[in-house]
Amino acid sequence: MQTLTVDLGTRSYPIHIGSGLLTRMEWIVPHIRGHQIAIITNETVAPLYLESLKQNLTDFQLTEVILPDGEQYKTLDELNRIFDRLLEQRHNRTTTLIALGGGVVGDMCGFAAACYQRGVDFIQIPTTLLAQVDSSVGGKTGVNHPRGKNMIGAFHQPLCVLADVNVLSTLPDRELAAGLAEVIKYGLITDAPFFDWLEQNIDKLLARDEQALTEAVLRSCQNKAQVVAGDEKEHGRRAILNFGHTFGHAIETHQGYGNWLHGEAVATGMVMAVDLSVRLGWVQPELRERTRALLQQCALPVTPPGDMTQESFLALMSIDKKVVSGQLRLVLLKRLGQAVVTSEITQERLEEFLHMVLTELSHQLQTS
Amino acid sequence: MQTLTVDLGTRSYPIHIGSGLLTRMEWIVPHIRGHQIAIITNETVAPLYLESLKQNLTDFQLTEVILPDGEQYKTLDELNRIFDRLLEQRHNRTTTLIALGGGVVGDMCGFAAACYQRGVDFIQIPTTLLAQVDSSVGGKTGVNHPRGKNMIGAFHQPLCVLADVNVLSTLPDRELAAGLAEVIKYGLITDAPFFDWLEQNIDKLLARDEQALTEAVLRSCQNKAQVVAGDEKEHGRRAILNFGHTFGHAIETHQGYGNWLHGEAVATGMVMAVDLSVRLGWVQPELRERTRALLQQCALPVTPPGDMTQESFLALMSIDKKVVSGQLRLVLLKRLGQAVVTSEITQERLEEFLHMVLTELSHQLQTS
């Protein structure tokens, strides 16, 4: 087992990464203040892992909340169901919520913990690769609004995170790939050697080799933790973690939640962001090819949906949280392993870029 | 004008108290980061003060959200209406929300600010005495749940507070009195000289003398700020601010939101808490008489509703947030101006006390 500490002063917390941790409650129990626990999970994860978790927590007053599975249920209404259950079972301020599930469960459980009685403790047990490398570090929690993703939320750090790579064995291929998109992101934005390592080990990762997965989760979390530690509330540099996300969110919103997986949209968004970096002359075209090849090995999409127009991109990008005072901030690459947040790209330059990308795409579609 | 700083490190903020501040935007504008403002108010306050506020904010993209008036609308659903409007008008992370109204508006606006895009700025312009002396200090925000008051919320500090005693001229008598209940609370729990001052100046306050009101608001905020500065997230001493509230919340919940005003329930709750302190031999019976007399001068209720039983008190007190790990913590007086949080009162002692209070009460009702 590997342990990494996310360094956030009084809100610092450990991430334990390894195989078979789900039943190793010695990593969890010391963190729990009271005698009440509520496990928040969903109907897909519950039949697989809820019982083994519960078996090791018999000393507590235990409540379980099983949410429907899917991004479309990441809503205020479902959040309220969690509050209903907690109040019905008389959970008090010393209760601890445990998120057992993917990013949606983690975000909702974390936000419920942030708001229940103005803040209670929570622990993350992420069961998807995406959640292990993304939502387990950084304390972003929240729900969606029909007008935009994650528009309602809070920063709330967990007490600890257990990332059990063993549970990734039951993850559908498509979700494993979506998680790998975020893993590859860390290589691109902050860690060139890790990108090289990924190119060499992608087959092992796709074959779910536990040692390779542990290494990939660890290095991803390390990279993310380093960025977050310097900018907890995303006033500056933390925004580089949104690499590929501005284009990606536009794609996700256009497709409707749940049709493209988040990681799939981010994969395409990253190719677009590398492409724009190439066209600006900031990086070599070779990096675009390497990025595309690596993502394609994971069977991830690398081009936006055929029916997305320049106008739909522009409309959906400007509602995104990455817009400050009406100015679009984009995350682009200066070189492999070095992302920057820039406001240099004018609306005109962006329109021109989208026009080129979408024209080439439609040309490819016609000739293919 | 008087200015008081609430000392919370990087989250410190000023409270300006005086007459006619509502149109003095020089106290507000320097705090605003972006070019967007959303004023959250209600249908009672809007016709009175919204226009004068707006007139002085013409340089901004202005959105207004007018909520229905009343505690029964302090819900997640109404909160979502605020999010709808903000997103519809494309407010971004640099927006500033302004709460123009009483405690309900302040709590909802503050909570909306805490959650919108994971946290934006907000400014309080409290228009009731209760809100000026209570919710303007401390950063507690939130909404109610059918199973309990303020069960969903966050700590989120405003950028600044404008407490204009001039607007209290339009406050109904009953609401003025409810605010005075909280003012009297500060005398009881932390400031004996202020309690004496209140006994001497209660007529002026009831006549809405602006100088007396400014003094009362200032000293209340000073007392509260001192307590909050030492314990922002209510892990310890801050709980003394809940003096009278454990009994009070039970009364409010029993009556249904909005039937007794919060301050009215707190008035009765405080008499009960002083009474219990007397019966424990901690304070002299004289203080109970002084407290009761001062509250009665304000025409505030000093006895619980006739239909409340011992059982209903116990049931409604135990869901209250003041319960830690199943143990009831009560705030009682050691002397005038000195409140303590105690877990010493056993369930039996409390039941005995409630039995005595309610029996005497029903006896009084029969003989009156």
C-alpha cells in the first residue's frame, strides 16, 4: 500500500492506495469522531461492495443511502434525499459520511457533508479510476443544474481517502478508459516523465494490472495534490487541472449528461487543447499525434460529435465556470508537462480555431 | 456612523451601523470585485427599499430575485430559484450577491453565495433588528428542512454588512420586539452592564430612537463578534449564543414555522433557561424576574404554548443541532453576563424541570 498526504494545513488528509483496502477498516476507523456513519452509494456499486464495507463497521450506528446511478441524478433533489435520510435517522453533527462509489457519489456525498448541519466529516472510497485520480484530491463537491455542470457546490476536504485498485476489476471497459483520460491529463499538464511511462505501460493498465494501476493512481494523485496544495480554492494555478475541460464541458452539455462519459469528453477536449497549442506554435505537432495515439489506444474519442457547430461550442463554453468577468480563460500547453492558464486567446482567434477544427472534421467524415 | 470589525483573519469584515446607510454605496462598492450584482430580497422589503439601493448601483449588471416573505419559504426549492436566476443571467464566479432583508433573506442569500459555483462574495444589508444583531455576525447561512430548522447550510462570511437603523422605522412592532429578544440575550450571556443599560433604555428602543437603536445594535454585534472570533465554526464557546434557543427551537418547531417569530420563541426559551439556572441554584430568582419583566415590556411571550407537553419538548429538543453524540448540551447562566455550555443536566433532571415548568404553567392558566 502507498500513502500520500494532501498538504492543506489543518485540512491535510491521507490517501491510501493499494489492493484490497476496502475491508481494511484500520485505515478508516481512527478518523471517525462519533458513533454514527452514513454510507452514500449507488445501486450499481451497492450490490458489489456495500456488504464487505458494512461488515467491518458493525460498531457504529449505520445508515445507508443508495442513489440511482448516473450523472443525471447529480441533482439538488437527490441531495435532499440524503438529507431526509440523515435527519430521519437523527444523525448529528459528529456523524461521518462515507462515499462509496464513483465521482457522482463522491461529489454528492461530499456536498451533503459540506452542508448537513453546516458541515460534517466525510471519507471517500472511490470505486472508479476517474474518481480515484480526480475527485479524491481537491475537495470539490457539488451537484449539477440544468443550466450547467457543478454549478452548485462547495470546497470540502475529506478526512481520508481509500483508493482500492482491486475494485477496478469490476469497472466496465469504457469507464476504465474514461479514467485513463484524466490520468493522461496529468502527464500532459505537469509530468512529462509520467506521460512517457504511460505510453510504455498503457497495455498493462488496460489489462488492469494492479501494480501498474497503483502506480498510475499514485502519480496522478501526487500531481493533482501538488497543484491543489498551492491553490486550494482555485484562484489561479489550480485551473490548469481543467485542461481539456472547457471544450469537454461544452461537448458533455451538448450531448446531454450521461451520453458521453466525462472522461470521454475530456479526452476529445484535450486533443482540441493540444491542437490549439500546436496552432499557436507553442508545442510541436508531434505531441498532438502522441496524445491522440495514446487516447485512441484506450478507445477514447478524439474528435467532437459531428453535429456540434462553432456556435454551439461558443454558447456552451461561455457559461462554464472558467469564464472570469466575461473573459474566456483557456488552459493550453507550453510544452509537454507544462500547462498554462491564458486569457490571450481572443474571441476571434477561438472562433477561427473552432472553424478550422470543425471544417477539417467534417472533411474527414466525408472522405472516410 | 459606527464601524465594527469582525476579526476572523483573512475572512475579517466590517459592520457599518448608523442611520441612512442604505444609499451610501461608498461603503459597499469598494468591496465588489466584478461587474455583476444580484440583489436577493423579498416581496415585503422590495417595494420599500429596493429602488433606493438600485439607484446607487447603476454601474453594474444588476439582477434581482424577489422571494416570497416568510420562514416557510426558507427551503431548498426557493434556494434553487436563486440559482436559476443567477445562471439564466450568466452570473460568473466574480459576481456579488447582496442580501436586502431580514434573517431569512440573509440566510438564503448567504447560503446561495456559499454554494453558487462553489462560493461567491456576498454583502448583508439586514432590514430587521433581529437580522442586524444576529445574522449579520457569524457567517451562519442555510435553509430549513421539514424535519428541522437550519439543518442544511454553510459557514460563509460576508464581505461587509450595512446595518441601517433607519429602515427599522417600517418594521412591525412585533418584529421589533422579536429583535429586542436577541439584544437582551447578549446582556444575559456576556454583558451585564449592557443588560442594565437595556433596562434603562427599553422605552427609547421601543419608540425607535435612532441613537438608542444604533447603540443597541453596536453593542449586540460587538458581543457576538467577540464570541464568534474565538470559535468561528462553533466547536465550543460559540454555542453560548444559542442561549434560549434549544427550548426556543422546540417551541418554534411545535408551533410550525412562522407562527411564533424566532425572537418570540427565543424570549420564552430564555426565560426557561434562566428558570432552570435558578432551580439549579446557579443564579438568584431576582434575575428571572428582571428577565421576564424586560421581555414583557417588549410584549414578548414568556411562557411556552399551553398545548406543549414534556414529551413534545423532549422529542423536539433532541433533533436540535445542539445535541452532540446523543448528549444534550444546554446553555445556562452562572451569573448575569456569564453563560456556560453544560452537559451536566441529565435527561431525568431535564424531564423533572419540564414537568415543573409545565405544571406551574397549567396551574397559572387555570387560576388566571
